[in-house]
Amino acid sequence: MQIRRSEDRGHANHGWLDSYHSFSFNKYYDPAWMGFSVLRVINEDIIAPAQGFGMHSHADMEIITYVLQGNLAHKDSLGNVEVIHQGHVQRMTAGTGITHSEFNASDSEPVHLLQIWILPNQQGLKPSYEDGFFTDTQKMNQWCLLVSQKAEPDSSQQGSLKVHQDMALLATKLDAEKQLDYALKFGRNAYLQVASGSIEIDGELLNAGDAALFDVAKLIQIKAISQSEVLLFDLPKA
């Protein structure tokens, strides 16, 4: 297990945007942190009220947005106009090219989100968009499948979103003192991000913003020290 501490991430505060970069991004460059397996970007962003990213383009990337708090207004060149909030997950396949904007839909409250980029398994895909809502009940003290290559249905009302890569993104919300395990299989990697709260793995304390990386088969045993929200990426071997 390798730990990526929150305070070691790249940081950029633009006034309207306060952003922490787990991997090299924009003006933050660290050759030791260029990504992990097919996970290329995981940015923790806080966007000020009525502010956001104007229309801009991406290509050949799978882009996932996980909203932790607040309301995010989305618009893209495919004609999608949505407002997503806490519990929503958004997936865009940029493929041959997509233009989009993301703005805080509130005039008074910030929006807090994780922006995630996954390298696709092929170039030149047809651009596409989808979003889904996953309840706290689906995540409470259990793993909830949010994104997967096969978009397999979840055990409750919302199926996972489809991503063009051999990976899966899961999330859980843990009550204090609860334990949840994840069996990482041979030939797989895992990246675990603490979104909120505090957890313990193998005697190591991880707080909000910290991450743990695994590159061998292992039973990952997570114990919540306080009420916590955790994301886990199951990734192909790097």
C-alpha cells in the first residue's frame, strides 16, 4: 500500500476555483505522479457561487464527475443541459471531440466535486454523455457500483454508467466504527480516495483528501474512524 497524502497534492486557488490535483495537471507537474494505471486525473474542485468553467473542448478521454455537495449546471455540444447535485455521477466520452461547460448553479453556495479522467481503451470513439443518481441508501455501509465497462445493473434502482475501459468505480458511505472489505483480484490495481471523514487501513489513518494505492492482490480492509465517504477504483494492471 502506498499513501498519497492530501497535503502533498498539487494545489491551485484561482479565487473562483480552489482545486487539488492528485496527479500532474495544468501547471502542476510532478513526474512521479502522472497517473495510476488508466486513472489519469482526479481533481478535487470547489467552485464559488455562480462561477465555473466556460465552454471548452476535450478529446479521447473518459470524464467522470462525482458531486459531493452543491449543484452543478452542465451544458455540452451534444445538446445536453442538466443540473446535477450530491449523489449524481456524470460520465462523458470525449472521443473525437466534445465541448462543454460546468457552472455552479447556485448564487449563494459553493459546489464541491471530484473530476476524474480515465484513459479510454480506444481512440476516436463517438462522443456521448450520461448521468445517474445514486442514493445514500445504496452506498450505506456497502459498495455501490457507479461506473463499469459493462454498465452492469446495480442491485437497486440505478444501474452503473458505462465507461470505455476495463475499470470500475465504486463508492460507499460508512458509519463510524463500521468495517467494509474489498477483495482486489490478481492482476488488478486499486486506487482508494477518501472523500470525507477518516478511515483506517492496515493501521494507517487516512483523512479526507488522502488516497491509498494498491498494486497486488489483497483483501483491503477499511475501518471507518468517523462517518466517511470513500471511492474505490478497480483498475487494470499498470
